[in-house]
Amino acid sequence: MAIEGLDRLKRKLTKSIPERVRKNTEEALQRAARAMTDTMEGFAPEDTGRLKGSIGWTMGDAPNGSLASKPSRRSPGDIVATVYAGDRDAYYARFVEFGTQNMSARPFFYPAYRLHKKRVKGSISRAIKKGLKEGAA
């Protein structure tokens, strides 16, 4: 069952979202991303230190080839923080996370992601409510 007019409603809501809500949401996402990457660094195995050094976050898309959190749905104008691990020097992040035929998995990325997921949703909800209250005042 499809909802008619959903795209039009999304465009209308995107245009009418107060700037304060966007700013609060972005700040909440940045705080959450920093906390999540700190946890991932704590969970990551440290052989050479390159894997820990490759863990980071960005507002927008992750570097090509990295293991990254992906939003379930994404529309133009969305505020997105992406947490990632792996780069040119630590291309093996996904091998460590999921294992290979010759190496058992040593998960660090998704356990940290799951640990923070519920808190992130709550902090975003609070940021939106705060921005709406500030915008109405």
C-alpha cells in the first residue's frame, strides 16, 4: 500500500523545518558520532594502530571502501552523520569485523553501533523537541 503525496509532504516539511531544529539535530548527531567512534576505538583490536586511526565520522558520506553506518532511507536535505572505519592504510577493517576463512571475526564496529543506536535516537528526538520549543518562543 503506497501513501499518495508523501514526496510532496516531505518537501514541504523540509522547507518548513526551523533552522534551530536543524542546528540542534546536527549538534546532537555530532556528539553521538564522537561518542560512537570513541567506543569503536576502545573495542578495536590494536596490532599496528592503523585500524584505530582509521575510525572516524563525517557529516555526509564516508570515504570510499570503508566500513560505514548507512541510514536506512535518505532524502535530499537530510542531516546525516556517517561513522566509518577503514581507509587506504586500514582497508582490512571489514575483514577484522566479519572475519575470513583464515581468521575469526573480532567485531568492533557494529557492537559499538548497536550500543549507541538507542541513545542516538533519543538525543535526536530531544534536540528536535528543544529546537521546536525555541522556535515557537
